[in-house]
Amino acid sequence: MEKDLTSSGEVSGANWTASAAVETEASPFRWVALFIVWAAFLLSYVDRVAWSTVAAPVGASLGIKVSLLGAFVTAFYAGYVIANIIGGMLTDYLGGRATMTLALLPLGVFTFGFGQTTSLTMGIVIQLAMGFAAGADYSAGMKVIPAWFTRDRGRAMGIYTTATSLAVVLANAIVPSLSAKYGWSSAFHMLGAVTFAWGIVSLLFLKNRPGGERAPAKNSAKEMLGLLRNRNLIFLSLAGCGGLWATVGFGAWGNALMTRQYGISPVVAGSIIASFGIGAVIAKPTLGWISDLPGMSRRLMSILCLLAFAVMLVIFGMCSTTTQFYIVAPVLGAFSYGYLPVLMAQISDASGKRLAGASAGWTNAIWQMGSAVSPLAVGNVYGGTHSVVLALLTLAVGPVIAVVAMLFVSKNISRV
């Protein structure tokens, strides 16, 4: 009799799970949830790349050496790495909505405060605080999306990650112009206010999961630590670290390399990087959708995209005219961000929904180590050699290492 009851319970649980999955796929609110976390990620990324769009002219006015222009970006990602580890675990305990709000509200305050920066030291401290505040927004999004999307998760991840590339477009299109018209301080004041406001929107309207779905059991410390022994997550973390070494390093230095080396104006350089972002905006949902197709290997897609990324960095380094930059930039943008949704979908698959926040947090913490170091590394290379080619080759090392790491990822990660 006891065996029959257990079997009945298992069948009932299976039926409930299937029912919840159908409701999730049919719920129109899942697109609202995706939009809220997407917009939060967008604003967070605009805040972090805004400095790069005005680094050369504003850095000179603040008396910052060219080799240290990437110090603010490095400071941001240092705080971001720490916050990702903590934020990932908090997301699994508090839920995506609470964690998203706790990320955006202080980020808005600190971004507003960065507009008051008068020295290198002050700017580094505030950027460190900005990174620490922003670190949990990614994990919150990565927790919410698997709860609302199952069969088309790759597409959802692709749409979600368009936030970062669109942020590059918006930051380069808006921040230099606002700075030229109203002053760079006012530009950061505006960004801070909008970010804070969206934190309120997240608190009021975001839902962690469909109404008919049970809240997942709380993760134990043992389960979270067990993720550190997951081979696929380890190598996906190394691959993401290598990829973001180049992605963030280029984002931090792309404008400055063109303005300082070739005398291109900040507004034109911003337009070129905006076209770079447009290429990424198109590539991300496209590659994410392709990765959802039956029989498609996300691992192979990641490898090919990362290889193309390294090649395009070298080609960009050989350009010297505005026309050449405009031609190459969108293609570079497509590959420099296109691998991200495919890697993110593999991380979600490798960990499962219940541990999605923790796995996203600690893997992204390792990813961002490349982000934290590369701006200073490129700054030292360029500051010492004044060679754009060597600076871009320094970045290209990252995707090559990422390809090697992907070779150790399993070819058969189950999609959940």
C-alpha cells in the first residue's frame, strides 16, 4: 500500500510539473517579466560603460594618465565580481524581484554620485561601489528567465543579452552628446535617476514565477558548493572569462584607441562603437534562437563564434580610416557579444532551474575577472607601445583561451 501511495504521489507531481510547464509557456506575462529584467540589465550596463564613452576628454580634464583611463572600469568590475558571488546566493533565497530591486536602487544613487567625481581616487571608490551594487542584477535575471521560459530559453537569453549590446549603442549615441551639451556630470546624474526609477518599477511589477508554479525549495549550502565541482560549469566559466576579457576590454578602449591614435572625434568614435553594438543586438537573439533548434550544438556554436571574435579583433586592429572602422565594427560586434546567450543557456542547462541564481552568480564572478583585468592590461600595452595592433592582439588572447576551455565542455548537456 505504501508503495502505491508513493507511486501515486510521483505521478501527481509529474502531472503538476507538466501542467505548470504548459502554463508557463502560455502565459503572456512572461514577456513582461523578460522586459523588466531586460531593461534593468540595459540600464545597469549603460551605467558601467558610460565612462568609456567620455574617458579620453574627461580623463584629460581630470588629469588622469592615459594608461589609467581603464582604472574606473577595472574598479567597477572588481566590485561586480564580489557582488556576483553574494548576489547569486541571495537570488536563490530572496527571489529575482527582491534582488533586482536591491541592485538597482543603490546603483542609481552611486551613478548619480559619480557625476561629482573630481579625482582618480574618488572615481575609483564610487565605481567600486557601483559595481558592488550592480552585481546582483544579472543573477536576478538569470533566475527569473528560466522560471518563465523552458523550450525557447535560448531565444529568451538572446533577447535578454541584447541589453548589453544595445547599452553600448545607447551609451555611445547619448552620453557624449549629453556631455558636450550639458557637461559630463549631468549625463551621469540623468543615468542615476533613471536607474533608480526602474528599481521601483521592478519592485512593483516583476513576478518571480508563474502564479500556478510552486516556489522551489531553498537551496542548501552543500548544493551550492556542489556547483563548484560541476565540470561543465567550471569550463563554461573559464570560457566566459576569456570571452569577456576581450568584450569588456574592447568596450573600455575602443573609443579611446580611435580618438587618441587616429584623431577621430569622440562623437564619431561613439557612432562607430554604436554600429558595433547594433551588430551585437542583431546577433544575440538570432544565435539564441538557432541554439534552441533540435539537434543544434550550443557547444559548437560557442566555439565558432569565439574563433571568429578573435579574428575580427585582429582585423579591427589593422584598420586606420573612419570608413574601415564603420565596415568592420558591426561584424566585430556580432561576434564579440553573440557567444554570450549560447554560453548562458548552457549554464542554465548544466545547473537546473532551482540552482540557476547561484550558478549564474559564481560563474559570472569568474567571467568578470577577465572584465576587471583587461582594461588595465590593454592600457599598459597601449601606453607603453602606442600600438593599436598590439592592444587588439592582447584582447584576442581571451577568445582563443575560451575556445580551448569549450573543448572540455560536454557535448551532451541536457536541456531543462
